[in-house]
Amino acid sequence: MKFQVRVKPNSSEQKIEEFGDHRYLVYLESPAEENEANIELINLMAKHLGIPAVKLKIVSGLTNKDKTLEIVY
């Protein structure tokens, strides 16, 4: 299963907004430096979806604000 995500790094709080069709807007407290925002994104989305973080992978957009995440089995 794949998810389309747009991230907003350096936000004042962590928040996830869902727009249906597996599309999300995710506010992250971490800066977009040294992979910190990606790590926070994986952990936050895994918690939201109720799966272990190791089951979630960024398949595209590693350095962009628009990302595609996939649950791997």
C-alpha cells in the first residue's frame, strides 16, 4: 500500500491531516537537515497507521517535500 505525503518541516507541533485516497499533510518539528525530518516522518506515520516503523519506507521524494511512502511486508 502506498501513501502520498507532503511534509511541512520546522512546524511548532506534530500533526497529520488526512485528505482521503491515502494522501496526507504532515507537520514535523524537525528541520529538513541530515535526514531528521524523514526519520520523524517515518516514526509519526507508523504510529498513526498502527504499524512498526521498520515496515514503512520512503520510496520517492527523499529530498523533496512531496513523498511517497509504502508499507513493506
